[in-house]
Amino acid sequence: MKRFGWILAVCISMVSVAKAQDSLAILGPVQYLDLVRQYHPVVKQAGLMVNNAEAQLLASRGLFDPAIYFTNDQKTFDGKNYYNYSHTTLKVPTWMGIELMAGLENNGGEFTNREVSLGQTSYAGLSIPLAKNLLMDRRRAGLAQAKLFVQQSKAEQLLMVNDVLFEAMDAYWYWVAQYQVYRILSNAVTINTKRYETLRITVEQGDRPGIDSTEALTQLLTFQAAQANAYNEFLKAGFELSNYLWTQDVQPAVLPASVVPAVNTDETDPYKMQFKPLNELLDVAGTNHPKLQTFQFKLDALEIERQLKFQSLLPAVNLKYNILSKGYQVWDSFDAATLQNNYKFGLEVGIPLFLRQGRGDYRSAKLKIQATEVDRSATQLGIANKVKQYYNEMLNLLQQLRLQEQALQAYQKIFDVELMKFELGESTLFLLNSRENKVLESRQKVAELKAKYFKSLYAVEWAAGILR
């Protein structure tokens, strides 16, 4: 209760209850959704998923970081300096697949390798893939896929939030419905308590038969039992609602029993609620649904993989060229003669004879794309049908509600006439109670249908993937 109090102070206001001197705290749907968005662990987990994707993107960018290497290899034996090699190399990978290189060497000793240049030398050059890995390699593919993974994780975050908010609103409107039923029964208990007291007095005065007070007491006890059961259902609904209420430090919060819904369905006109047309919802769902977005990012990542696998079908042709110079000032001695005389050149060519691994990997990458496209099409159809289903359910609930309200008005008129006849002594208490039960039953159905209708408004947005 202490952990939850400071949250309530932000979004729960106080409303006076006419019957009592104390107050009840109220929780509205907008404030409730804000709480779920801010503190629910699934929402926080979705945010951490995005952070993890961004961390992986940072790691992928690191593959293009320049790197400097230093090696020293020396040998002395029996008082002789066989060799002492010192190499410092700087490598700078680029997005185009070209690797720039520069280095310093200092070699000496009595028994050095003949191909080693003695003394201080320097070089600058590059390494270029001319076929395989020219347009795509693992490093570039990893970075491109990491960028897509960040976008995909954001879409998955929206999807998770969309699902959690819908589940939370389902619990909220059930809580509202149970509270409305409890209020209806409480009002019925109040009315029947007064009626019983009045009838008891009239029976004692001999104006009515004793069976009337017994009949009134039976009706009152029935309503009191229903009221107690409704209150219990309201508390149970509150516990279910508490599953979606958490504190900032990710600790569960229990909704106090003194908190009631801010929504009074008796005072809310469902026919004034605005909602988007079905065609607009289908268009939005078909283009912006987070689930479909995740498929698109997955397809883009698979396309990068296909391009990478295609490189396995190409021959490996790697060219290396370095400009060499005495001393450590390679650029100071750079001229046409340097290009002709002081250079190191290498060419590597290779290709598997049967290309079975390359052909298999490339075929597998294409099949993955086809399977994902089929899955996306099936998911897109399912989303469209779900939007239509919940949209039709919303309209159907609105129609049921209109009919039930008309029935309630009819039952209320019948009850009012019966009450007037009863007060004039032209009707029985049994018949009056029967009319009242119909009114009470119809009023409960109206409250439940209203809550279902309000929930269906969120359900349509959830199906379209726009409940954020």
C-alpha cells in the first residue's frame, strides 16, 4: 500500500460519495494506461530489448574501427644477435571493402631473412577484393543487419506494448462492469430496505397482510446476498487489475479496495464515441502493424544474407599493393620512381571447383526469403480478418446495447405502473418484486454490455496494431 500510494497521487483524484462523508479514490482508463505504459515489466523489458539491439549495433560498427598492431620478434644465442624484427601496422577498414594499411618496420641482426629490408622502412597501401566480397562481406552484412535489428526490435516493442495494453484494458473494463453491477445491487438494497421498513410498519398497523413483510424481507435478503457476491466479484476483478500495476522499481502494487472506476457507464453515452472507419483501419493495419513491420525487417535482413551468400559463388580475387620507402617518411619520397621500383604487390585468385557449399548456402537463403514471405502473407490476412472480426463485434455490441436499453426502458415503465398500482392497493408485492427483478436484470445487462462495448473500442485498435 505504501509503494502504491505515490503512484495514486499522480493519477487518481478524489470524488465525494453523496451517501457517506468519506471519499473514494477513482482510477480512470487514461491514467490507468499511463501507469501500465510507464511501469509494467513487459513494457520495460521491451525497452531493454531495443537497448540490447542498439548495443549490438555499436559492436557491429566496431568492426570498422581502425586498428594498430605491434609485433617484435628477436633471437639471440651464444652471444650473437640473430635477428630483431619490429613491425607497427595501422589498418583502416572501409565500407567499400577496401582495407587501407600503413606500417613501420625496423629490422636488424646478423642472420636476418634475405627478403627482409634492414634498417628503418615504411609502407602505405591497400587491399582490394576484386570479385568475392567486393559488394558485400560479413563485416558489412553484420552492420546492415544490426541496423535492421534495431528497427525490428522497436517494432517488436510496439507489438509487446500493444498486447499488454489490450490485456490491461480487458481487465479494466471487467473491473468497471463488476463495480457497476455492485452499484446497481447496492441501490436495489437501499430501495428495498426502505420498502421493507415501510411494509413492516403497515403490517404492524394492520393495513397489509403479514405475508407482505415476509415477501419484502425475502426480496431484500436476496438482493443483499447478490450485493455481497457482486462486491466479492468486484474485489476479484481488482486483484486481476493489480497484475498490471507496478511501481517504478518494478515491484508489484496492489490496488486498494477503496479505489473505484472513474467511469460511470450510466452517465456515458456510447453513441457519441468516435472510431475510425473499417477501410481506414484495414489500411493502417496493412502498412503499420508492428507484426508486419517485423516481417519486413526480417525480409530485409534475409536479403542481405542472400547477397552475402551470393559472394560464395564468385572467385576470390584479392589484390594487395604497398608503397615502400626507406626510413619513416614514406610520403616524402613518393614519386613516379617509387611506384615503379619501391613497391610490394600481391595477387591471390581462388575458387572451389564444384561450388557446392556456395550453391547450397545461396539456395537456402532464397528459400528462407520465400518461407518468410508466405508467413507474412498469412499473417497479413489473419490481421485483416481480426480487424474485421473485432470491428463487427463492436458494431454488434452497439446494436445489442441499443436493444437492451429499449428493453430496460420498457421494463422500467412496467415497473413504475406496477409500483403505482401497488401503492393504490391494486397489485401484489409478489408481482411488484417480479417486475423489479426484470428491471434489475436488464440494468445489469446494460452495464455489462456498455463495458464490453468500451473494451471493444480498444480491441479494434489492438487488432490494427495501433494501441500504443
